[in-house]
Amino acid sequence: MTLNLRPLAALCVALSLCALLAVPGNFAGLGADARLTLAVFALATCAWIATPVDDTYIALGAGLALTVTGVISSDTLFGTLGDSTVWLLICAFVLAAAVTRTGLAGRAAAFLVGGARSVRQLVHLTTAALIVTAFAVPATSGRAALALPVFLALARALADRRRLIVMLALLFPTVILLSAVATLIGAGAHLITVSVLWQATGDRIGFTEWLLLGLPLAVVSSHLAAETVLLTTTRRADREGAVRITPEQIQEHSDDPVTGPWSQAEKRCALLLGTVVVLWCSEPLHRVPPAVVALIGAVVAASPALGTVHLKDALKTVPWALLLFMAATMAMGVALADSGAAQWLVGGLPSGVSPLLFLVVVVVISTAAHLVLQSRSARSSVLVPLVVAAAVGAGVNPVAAALASTAAAGFCHTLPASAKPVTLFSDLPGTPTYTPRDLLRLSAVLAPLTAAVVLLFAVVVWPVLGVPVTR
């Protein structure tokens, strides 16, 4: 029998840190609340890394420990559930349920992918379609589930070209993960980042600001990744043949019509979704918060007269465990900032570090963090509070640093277990798919490429869009 030493080693590290923090003479200048916060933070991080215990359970336990010990108040712990970002995500999932129920996704896939005449066209049209889904379905796992029938239809149409099927199996999760940065609702980690920034610095990033900064990055990184997948997975001979995907082939994997006249429900849902997205993007003009716009859209989507889904059915699709995780980690972020623990942690960093070198270190660490913390939200919960505190001390704009960290943490392709979309597409009975070796070969090229693109945007593009490197 093989003994797994990883949990034991993590427990020893966490307990050793807690023992050092318990000695009053150690770490001069560190208050009691900060010591408790760091101890809880260390235990939670080690538990996320090395134990099979549910991430949400660990986060709730950490939040409860900080509340019981008086580091944060109960109002702070429970108040995070009422945060506008939590409501934004709830309502976004209700809207996504309405879209899924009508079958609009199948129509969009047939329209976009059906126009491909070459392998490269197919790859980039598929990429464009997957980027668009970031506006309709929050969370990468939900988008992966929505895209799976489309992939299966493509796999059947290309049954005699195995390498192309494996390439598409890699393409779908890769683009889904990298394009999530396009919108604020693309991943729970984004909402955690926004909350940490607001609590630590008073800077609030709205839906429009995130869209302005994230969408160009999502488009560039997704299409570069698509080209990388194509070149590392296929040979020249595989890419030379023509392709032809018909709507009938996509229809075989869809319960709803993908061609023909639109139903009234489809028209209402498309109009509602388009209106919500336009209102989100025009927030500076009407000043209605995105969460309120989302709530209005959710109420209409589930209404008896105009809706396309029952509210109770839509609420079943909401990932309540993720919302509780977000709320608990927001409370942990408040404790890190208010207790002075975050400032103390970064106080020992070398002074005089250039902003560019600081961002390079942040992006590299965030890109590699998925090897230790598999949960994207957990990565942001651990990294963003520290990055924000360190950025303030280093003279770097905390908004630029936090966005760069969150965007770089979106890379999680190295192992099948690194992200849910990667896991979903790695095991499809009866359909050729990729192996762990394929993932490693892709990651060897894609990891440095993704990190370089994020750095380029943080240093060159985002300053032009209003987010300078320094303050």
C-alpha cells in the first residue's frame, strides 16, 4: 500500500506556522488579530492544496473561525452573502438557464461553425463562438457542458480524421478557460478580485470596465491559443483537407431546432439577453448597477407571461456552493486587510523593485498556481489579497496587479484535473480525445505564451485604456 505523504506534509507545514505565530516574541509588530488571521489562512490554504475536503467547507470553516475569535464580526461574515457581486452571479445563472432552455446556443453554433470551409476556419470560428458564450453562461464548467454537444457533433462529422477530433477536444476547454476573462461573470474568481479591490483600496471595477479591459485580452489570447492548439496537435496534411459541417449534423446532438423559423420563446429570450448585455455595457450612461440589471432580467426570464424557464428550475442551476465559497473567502480577505496581516506579509519584500519586474513575478506565480491550487476561486482568494497589498507597497497600481494575477490564473491546462472543463473533455466514451501527454506538450508552449500576452496587456494595452502600471 502506498502512503500519500502530501496531506501529512501540508499539515506539518501549517501546524509549524501556527506554532511560530503562537509565540508572542516571534514576528515583532504582528498583532493578535493578524496572528490569528495568518494561522487560519495557512491552515485553509494547506487544506485546499492537500486534502480532498470540499473547498467550500474549508472556506466556511475558516470564516467561522475568524468570526468566533473576534477577528471579524458576524455582520461581516454574513454580509458578504448580500454583496452585489453575489447577486449578479445568481441572476446571471437564471438568465443562462433561460438561454439553455430555448436552444439558442445550438442555433448560434450551427450559424457560426457551419460557415467553415477549412480546418483553420473551423478552429477560429469555433473560438469566436466560445468567446461569445462568456456573455450568456457564467462559470467555465457551465459553458463546457453547453459546448459538449457541439463538440460531439463535430467529432461525428470528422469521424475519419482522428487528429482533428483530438485537436478540437483540446481547443474547446482551452478557449473556454482563457476567454472567461472577457466578462465580470466569466468566473467566480473575477468577483472575488473585484470584492478584494473594493475592500482594500476603494477601487471598484464594474461590468463595463471589466469588459473594456478583459474582452480584448480574451479575444487575443483565445485566438493565439487556438492557433497553438492547431499547430501542436496536427500535422500539415491534417490541416490541408477541406471540412464541411452541416446543420443536420449538429441537429443530431440537439433536442431543439438549430435551423428554420425562430419560436416566440427564442425571440423573447434573445431580445432579453441582448437588452441585458447592452444595459451592462452602457452602465456609465444610465448608472443602473449591473446586479440590478441582472435581477430585472432574471425576473423577466422567469416570469409566467414572458419567461422561458420556471424560477425554481432556474435556481437549481445556481452553484450555491460556489456562492458560499465566494462569500467566505471575501470575509477572509476582509480579515487579511483589516487585521494588518496582508501588509505585514508583504512588508518584508525587497524595496526598489521595478513595476515591470513586480508584474512579471505576479504573472509567473499566478500562471503556475494551478499546479498547487486546482480551484480557480481558491487561487484568487489566496493570491489577490497579497498581490494588492504588495502592489501598494511597491508603488504599482493595485488594479493592474490584481487584474494581471486573475487573468494569468485563468491558465490551468497542465493536467486533466487542473480544471473542470479540461476534465470533462478528457474522458468521452466512444470519442477520441487527448492524453495527459498532449496536455503537457500544449502547456509547454501555451503557459509562457499566455503569461507574455497578459504582461503585454498590463504594461502596454491597459494603460491606454485607463489602468496605468503605477499610481
